[in-house]
Amino acid sequence: MPALPHPLNAPGPFHVTDDCIYCGQCTANLPEVFAEAPDGLAYVLRQPAGPELLAEAREAMERCPAESIVETKTLSTAAPGSH
Ligand code: SF4
């Protein structure tokens, strides 16, 4: 089954998918961008603003053990399958 983006992700290029195992790495290292959702998984609280946060978000993405942080090139705010 393809990984689904967390419903609480802020709209924008970065998102966390339901492959997250909540290791806590991204939320501990970059709380400006990642937070823990009520369901215990991580989600994108705010999209990284500025080059420094962008670089840190990409670093968190590379460190994620579940590869559940994704950066898409095309900006889409529509949920998949929504109409
Ligand atoms: S680093 Fe990956 S697995 Fe760990 S909490 Fe963040 S999104 Fe989830």
C-alpha cells in the first residue's frame, strides 16, 4: 500500500507519511517544522521558511529511519483523491 501523507501536514512541499514510526528524531531536531500529532506520529507543523530551515528539513529527511519525510517539487494543496 502506498504511504499516505499525514492529514495534519501543513500544505507545501514537505510532508510526513504514515510510514513514520515516531522515532522522535525530526521533532527533537527541528521543532520549528515537525511536531507530534495526537495519533503519536510526526507531521509537518510548518513548512520550512528560509534557506537554513530548508537545509535542516532536508537533513531531517535524510536521517529519518522510516524514510517517511518526503519533499515534493510540485506544490499541491489538494488532498489526493479529493474532489
Ligand atoms: S524522523 Fe521519520 S520516523 Fe522519526 S519521527 Fe520523524 S518522520 Fe517519524
